[in-house]
Amino acid sequence: MNDPGHLEMVKNLQHIAEVLPKPDAIVIFSAHWESAIVEITSAAQPNLIYDYYGFPPETYKIQYPAQGHPALASEIAQCFSDHKIEHQLNDERGFDHGMFIPLTIMYPEADIPCIQVSLNRNLKPEDHINMGKALATLKQQNILFIGSGFSFHNMQAFMTPSTSETRQMNLEFEQWLNQTISDTNITESEREAKLNNWANAPSARYCHPREEHLLPLHICYGIAQHPCSQAFHFQVLTQQASAFIWSPE
């Protein structure tokens, strides 16, 4: 929408797409899909779900005609089966804006097959890290896994003026998250413990009153199980936010 408050994020997403090798497929873990058991889109041509309200009419006409990938959906289901993670394929569910908004920015040609995977409605950090671990074998393929969430997601804070106190709380959690994800001097068991106990981090519940926008990161970490390769920092509206890349080792 060319909103000035989002330009830094847009530029970072475009840059990330430029520096990454073009993938053969994209798997997205969206903060906007929670289910009682993990679900995987399996339709060949999923539709779009305009799961937002109060935006200009043109935002409900956005098109992103990416194909699905039923064969890869079945592979993902098998990975979950192998790790005893309850799941199901869903050939009716479409792509929500956690998929088509970032991908419209990153890959506007919509020429890469995509799959969306839900969060587990229990929102347990350890379960989402385990989801990632179950998919780690797929790292050998040219697949881009995207955790579509946000490092800061307090909607009330986005809509009210910042103060020195709220800016400090935002930065405290950002610093904790960046150190946790990037630190090469801690073991992976220590890193995993920190992510499992993220709610004890400084200002965690101010930055995430509800954790659904953080948990896609846990899945991506579970796939990688090592420190991030790159970190990106930018302002969104009045808040600082971060994005991370884990390159295959």
C-alpha cells in the first residue's frame, strides 16, 4: 500500500529475495492459521483468503496465483508421521495473507509452488520446534522455509504513540531475541531452552501479548538447529523488528 511506515520492511524483504537462491518450492508457517492438529495445504491450486478487515477495497483484489505442491505436502505429512506429530492434509484451505502479502513483495511473479503449514493451536514452543526438527531432512532439497510472523506483535502498541518506556521494552526483547538466535557461544540445547522459555525474556509479553506471531520462528529454528546466518533489522510503523536467515550448513 506504499505506506511509509512499512517501507523498511518491504525493502528488506526484497533484498532477502535477491540474496537467496531462487527456491524450487516454498513452505510457509503462517501466524494466521492455527488448528487443533497441524494442517498442511494440499490442493494443486489453492485460492486466497483475505483474512483481514478495514483495509481499502484494492487490498481485497490482490492476486497471487501460485500453485500448490501436493507431492511435497505428502512428503511433509510423512515427515510428521515419522516423528509422531499429529497432522492432516487439507485440500480445501487456501493461502492467507501471511503467505501472499510477503510473497507478493519477494516473488511477485508467483511462479514458485507453495505450501502453507498451520501452527498447533496449543501454541507450545517445544511442539513447534519439534515440528521443525521433523522437517529437517527436507533441508537437502531446494526449499525455502518461511516463518511468516513478526518479532514484535503488540497491535495496541502499533496504534498508540511510543514513549521512552515502550521503546525500551521493544528494544529489550529485540536484543534478547537477536542474541538468542545469533550467539555462536551457546550450545543448541541452551538455545532451544531459551526459545522454549521465551516468555521469561525481558519485556516478552509486552512485545507478544499472544505468541502466535513468534512461533513460526521456532519452527524455522527447529529445521536449522544452529545459529542464524544473517539478521536484518528495520522499523515497522513505530517499532523495531528483525528477520533472520538460516542457511543450510
